[in-house]
Amino acid sequence: MERTSVSKRIWFNILLFGFMGQLAWNVENVYFNTFLFNKIGGTTRDINLMVAASAATAVLTTFIMGAFSDRRGRRKPFVCAGYILWGITVTVFGFISRENTAKLFPAAAPAAVLAITVSAVIVMDCVMTFMGSTCNDAAFNAWITDVTDAGNRGAVESVNAILPVAATLLVTVGFGAGASALGYSVCFFILGAVVILAGIVGLFTLKDAPRTAPSDGSYLSELVYGLRPSVIRENRRLYLLFSAQSLANIAMQVVVPFIFIYLQHYLGFDFNSAVGVLTEKPLLTAAAAVGVVVFVLAVLFFGRLTDRVGRGVFLLPAVILQAAGLALAFPMKNIFSFAAGFAVYGLGAMAFGVVMSAAVRDATPPDRVGAFQGVRMLFNVLLPMVIGPAVGSAVIERFASLHALGTYVNDYGESVASPVPEIFLAAAAVAALALIPVLFLRGKRFAENTEAEKENAVSE
């Protein structure tokens, strides 16, 4: 396919909103869980409930606001105002604690204080998710599809694939160390401030795509458009792509909500010690920096390669790498061997994410981009975040008693089940199921537009 360029202004906004969004989502996906588990005194069941409630909120929000942005024919107001409000909701978490709940309800028993505080975290997570899904999942993702085409989406998605990794590194080191040194509240205030700043900057830099036009038809028809059987038949390749993404993301969600708790309490990983080691050993720091640079360049090259040769050839190896990497992480007993095994999964997930995201944008009808964001979230967020953590929590409850490190005494002296290695085997089994839709897709041409898809359907 012919490569096309992306303007500097578009790149700036992709990097700005993409990175800030990933920072906020990364903290929510990982540190809200450790915050609830370590500081509030919640259980893995509470984490499962919070993740599922957040996922349902995200999908419902994206259906509603994605269709609404289609009808308005504009993404900018939703992106910029949404990021500002998103940042404000993040700062609210800095005020949530058992101590503050006890001050508000002085007559409440300790068990009631715990229940109220846990509920406050879950409710505020849903409020924050509503804001984040409006600006990021619905509007910003639709905007990226609006301003790109099949000739540059591989390059764009390679950058989008790097941003979560960069955010993860910064959050792991920065937020982890900051939470230990300054407390969760200060870190929530800082994160909220930078997300607000992104929304303000976007008011001056973000522009809607010239071809974005208000959609016609009733708003209700827009909401359910992507769920119609006729639409699914007309866009069957798109829904196979969604299915493969969903299975891969379910596998990820079996482990991700619990992985930092696992690192801390099962493998004994200390975030402050890790920062200290990097500070005291400059050669190790330099080697890590070189590795990161090589990784980034490789991902960028891979994205451009998919623009040149197509998407489908890379899918099968990516799925195999994901399942193999999760299986390799299961027997590892120290942080270094675990990191080596899990890196295999990361490599597969990175390749899979670049290819699938670009392919989904290629297959999305250009006049219904916002409407399909809700369907994308249904497959990529709701199903994974409801099913995945439930599987992970069930596995933890089943196997925690078999491990000496399978229980953890929190800051309030309460013993709770802690994540154990079996979650990685369960995730590997789910990841392998993604082979089913991938085998249907293998050999197909992934960069076909909607009209070509319909022509093929007629000819077949």
C-alpha cells in the first residue's frame, strides 16, 4: 500500500493526548488496585468488582459519547473539556481514606467505615472512567481514525503501542516510588494536574479533521448501529478482529489487575530498591536506556513495515508469543527470571496491538467512526475487564492456600488472599484461544476499506 505522511501538529496531539491518557489509565489499571488493596484494605474480590464496574462504565460511556460526537461532527470539545474534567476526578482520590471516612461518619463501626471507603473508591473510579472514556476512548480514538488513513496507520499505531510502555515505565518507577515516599494522595494530585494541563494545551493545538461531518439519522439508531446483525455481516472482518482483540485482552486482564501486588508480595519486588539500584549502578542504567531506545526503534520500524507489507502475516506469531510468554512467567521465582519470561509476552502483545489496532481502523466505516468506538470498547474493555479479573480472582482464591506467600496481612492487620503464579497459566490458556479468530483472518487482506469489504461480500 502507498505510504502517506502525518503532519507535525497531528503527531504532537497524538503524543500529548495519547501519553497523558495512558498515564491516567495505567495508574487506574494498576495503582488504583494496589491503593484499594494495600491502603484501603480491600480484597481481590473488591478489585474484581471495581474493574468490572469501571469496564461497564467505559463501554456505556463510549457508546453514548462516541455516537454523540458523530452527530456533532466534532471531536475537539469532547477531547479537551474531557481531559480537564478527567484530571479533576483523579485528584478526588487524594481525599479518599479510611481516616477521612471515619471523620465523616464518626458513629460508624470499623467494618462499616471499610465498606463505605471501598464503595467510595469504586464509585469514584466509575466517575473518573466516565470522563476518561468520553475524552479518550470515544473522542480521541475516533479523532485518530479521522486524521489517518491505511497508508500511515501502522506508523501511528506503532507510536500508540509505545506510549503505554513509556507510561508503564514512568508509572512503575515514578508513581511507585512516589507513593512510597510521598503517599498516594500527593501522587493523585500531581497526576490530576498534568491531565488537566493536557486538556488546556489541546484547546490551542487540536483541530478536527476536515472530513468530519455531522451524522444524520436518529440518535438511538446511532447508539445501536454497530450491534445490528446486518452491520455485523457487512463488516465481518472487523468483528473477527474485535474477537481476536477481546480474547487477547481477556488474557491480559487475568493478570494485570493483580500483577503489581504479585510483584510486591510474592516475588518481593521493592520499587524503592529498584530505583536505588539504577541510581547506584550507572552502567546498568545505561544498558537499560539503550535497551529502551532499541525497543522503541524496533517498534517504530515494525509499524512502518506493516504499512508496507500488510498486517495479516504478523498475527499468528504474535498470538503464539503472548501465550508462550505468559506460560514462561508461571514458574519464575525471582524478579529477573520473571521479567525475562514476561518480556516474551510483552513482545507478542506489542506486535499484536500494533497490527490489530491499525487493522481495526482500516476496517472501520469512515462515516461511522464514533459509533464503532462503543463496539470496540465492548470487545476490548467490557468483556476483558469483566471476564479477566473474575478468572484471575477465582484462580487466586482456589490456589492461594497452596502457597506460603498466598496470603497477605494488610496495613490494618487483616489477612487476605494474595495473587499466585497460577494466574499466568490461566492467562496463557485464554491467550491461546485468540488463535481461533486469527486462523480465520490469516491470509486475508487487512487493509481493505469498507467499500472493498462490501464488494467482496457480494462477490462471495
